[in-house]
Amino acid sequence: MNKYLIFRTDRIGDFLLTLILIKCIKRNDKKSYIVIVSSEKNYHYIKTFNFVDEVIKLKPNFFSRISAINQLRRHTFKITIIHDGKNRSKFINFFIKKNKSIFINNDDIKSSHFSKIKKIIHSLNFSFDNSDLNILQNPNFSYNKKDFIILHYDEKWSINTYISEYQNIEPSDEQFLDFINKIILKSNHNLVITTGIVTPPILKKISLRTNSNIKLIEGLNFMQLQEIVSQSKLLISCHGAISHVASAYNIKQIDIIDVNLKNPYSNWTSHFRNYFPVYRKNFKNLSAEILSLLN
């Protein structure tokens, strides 16, 4: 049995990138045993994957680091991979029994995260296959497949609840109602509007005025959101972990992004399939551009 330790002590979207690497390892090394050091944010999600053999949750305190070291020292790893690039992970890794360590520099913006994964795969003398991008299992869900479009409207649509330096894209009530009705008219598909745990105020105000072709689903956890995306025809959302889900299922997506020269979105999306990014701009122009991308 060859044991691999991967540090991913950040968020769900980051782990979805690492899943490409994990699937490749599992395909190339049938005797592999994968251990992940996770954060509190992604621990429960990582636990849902049966090709991850063990998950150790790292809490943001020194005692948790010591506990993680004690648990990990039960193993001798063939490879440890510090995929999150965090100093806390490097600290823990120093005390682990291993043959080799691979350190990833996530501050290097000249290379995409996918190219870094392929570099790791090459260093392991493994081969990459495009099937490694199919990282998510097909869930069971009650909707008929691909008969609806998802508009994921979460806190990222408002600079009051997200990053204030970003371009404001928040619509008025009238603009938003006009937009969602045009989506249905142009696409000839039903529309499902999803939210995160908290429903934005605009959806509370207009939900009773929408038509029968529009369904609002509130308060979803990430696993529920993933299931719905897997059955959809198209996802419209502001970039986040959900964007990685759409790519994993090869679902067409219109991804709303901001200009970020310090950390270009292309570094996160170079492996995305069926992908159409649009830059944040005032809602009148943004909605027109999104509608132009509907088929």
C-alpha cells in the first residue's frame, strides 16, 4: 500500500481542484491510500468522497496541530503534498514520516493551478487522462435532467455583502424581474433560482411576484446545491466553488468574474469545460451580455 498525504486546509473550491489530483493518483496507483488534512470549512464535504481514505480536521489553534501530527505519525507516507501552500501545513509536514514532499507555491500567478497539478502528476511518473476531470459522482435528484437553468444568486451579487472594491452588479427589483423573465423567454427553459444559507433581500421581496416557470430554492447547503447543478442545463453565477461543480459535470456555465490582476481567474479556470466568463459591470450591461450567451 502506497500512502499519500495531501494538505488542503482551506475551502471547498480549493479542494475540488485537488480532487483532480486525487482521482489521477487513484487511477494510476491502485494500491494508493489517500489521507487529507482539511480545514473546518471543507472537512464534512471531503468526508463524503469514498476515494479519500482518511480525513484529519485541522482547527486554527496550536493544540490541533499537535493532535494532527500525532495522528499522522502512525503512517509512513510515500509522498506528502502541501497543496494549500500554508505555513501551518509545512509545520506539520516537518514532523511526518515520509519519503518525499512536494511543495506548491500558490503565490505563483504565472502558472495556473491546473498546470501545477499536472506538474505534480508528472513528478509522480503518473499519466493524466481527461477523465480525471470528472471528479464528482452522479447523484440522484428529482428534477428531470437538463430541463432548467440555474441562476445562483448569493451574497456575491452585492458589494454590501461581498468585496466592496469589486464592480457593483446589484440590480433593482424591476431590473431583476425583467432579467429572469427574459432568461425564460429566450431559453425556453424553466428557471431555478438558488441561494446560499442566507437569502438575499431582493429575492424575499420579489419571490411572490414570479411566474410558474420560476422556482426559488432557499437555504441550500453545498451538497444540495451540487445535486441541483448536476441536473441543470446551464448555471449562471458569480465565481465560486459552484463554478468548479459545473465544470466537473461539464455543465455550461456563465461565470461572473471581477478583474483581478493579482490572482487572475484564468489561473483557477484553465481546465474548465463549457465555460463562458463575463466581467462584472453595471447590471444593465451585464444582463444584456448574459442574455446574448443563451442558446
